[in-house]
Amino acid sequence: MVSFSSPAKSLSKTRGTGEAVMYRFLQFDKSFPLRSVLLVSRHLTMALALLTSLVMGCEASQPSPDITLEVSSCTSRVDARTLDAVAALVYDLDSLLEPRMASGEASLLTIPELQHLLSDEQWEVVAGLLDRANTISEQEPLSCDRTEDRDRFVALTTDQGRSFFVLTDARADVQQLLAAATADNVVLTIASAHRNAGYQLFLLLFYLAQYDGCLEEELELIALPRASEHVCSDRQAIDFATAEGTTLPEGGREVAWLTEHAADFGFTLTYPTTSDAGIGSEPWHWCWHPANSSSASNQLDEE
């Protein structure tokens, strides 16, 4: 589900619990200041809401059977003051994390590190928001190891020049999978890899403005730290994307190739169909498991 090159370029709402959003995360671009993105997003959302109310008012006097408007029934919208406070602290975090973006190390942000970067007042806002999200979310906690030992991860740079952190034991399989796909004239790249819980929480904060503070709608896309497979350290979740960094289309040749060959490199598809927790099919989200790795398979063959 949702890496942090910086989500300042473009966003496409895609069904899933969050990792899918990583498809559109391109290189950080300072020509798109993050605070401007957040504020413009908020004002556009407010303008749309106002326009909707005006149109609905017109419908009362001039009904049109050809027009159907959906009215938000959000029951978990945060208040405007909290939303503005979140936008401000995300802007602050963006500046502080910028040195770690190019190297991909921003994704290794832990919750204690995140708290350290914020004032006590800002952290109170974050903690309250997380408590509320945990309360209303139907996302079940994943049973996995979440060790955040930096030494267990290693940087991996793709042919497109983007850097991600993966488990050291998984790097060879990831590189071999990408190379094998290229050899078959199927170009795959990585949209997201490992993310520590602090970074996953940052994503929740960042995208809150995109949904005008509606937590229940945001949680359809962004996974909580407790529920994201990208946070696990006993496996390696990877969101694959096209060479252009866009979402893998369902039924596309990239997905067909992964379906046929990913298992050769220790990967399985995590969400082939909609899960009980409401996570939709995610043909981009594949997970490497040590027991399925190519090295483990080779060892069994030798025995």
C-alpha cells in the first residue's frame, strides 16, 4: 500500500489501502512546493464542496433527471483547525526530511524519530489523529516482525535512478526479477519498498488534505502502520510500477509476466482478490518471503 520520494508530483486515487498511491511518486520536484500543494488541494476541495451545494440548491428549483451528484456522508471528518495544523506540520516535516529523500532514507523514519522532529503541540495533534484512525479503521493488524534495525536493510537503486531500501536478504532476488523482466522485454520499476512505521504515519498525515479530512475515505487508500505489509521486516513488500512510474494495469503484460515468473524469485501476490478487511485486488503489490527465495529453493535442490 503507500515511499517517500515526496508525494508532490501527482496523485491518482486507486483502490487499495495505500500502497497503490506510490505508483505516481516521482522524483522530488522543488518546483512543486509541498505547502502550496497542500493548500491548493484543500482550497480546491472546499470550492468543490461549495459548488456542489450551489448546484444542489439549483436542483431544488430546476430538477434535472440527467444529473446525479454524490453528497459525502463522511462521519469521521476532522475539524478545519486540525486539518490546517496537519498541513502545517507536514510542511515542516517535508523540509526536515528533504536531505533524506534522494537517498530513499526518508522511508526508514521511525515513530520516535517522527515525534522528535515535531513540537509537543504538533505531536499531540498527530497522536490524537492516529488514535482516532485506529478506532474507526477496519484494517486488521498484520502479524509480522516489525524490527526497525537499520543494518537489516540496504539501498537498491533502480535503472530509473530512484533509491529504495529493501531487506538485505531480498536485494538479490529483487534485482534478478527486474533483470529477468527486462530480458523478456517487460520493463518494471519499483514504486515503493520497505517503510518504517514513522514514514507510514507521515503518509497518513500527508494525504489527509486530499480527502478534506475524511479519515474513513483516506483509510480506503492509506494503510495504518499496524496494517501495512511494507512495515514488516520478516518479508519484503514491493509495489511494482511501469517504466513511467504509473500503476500496473490489471490485465497488462507486466502483471501477466509477474503472475508467471514472480514466484521464481520468492514473490507472491498479496491481494489477488478483495480481502475480508476490504482491501481490493492489488496486482502491483507483491511480497518476497525468505522461505520462497531463490536461494532457499537452490538449497533445497542441492539437498
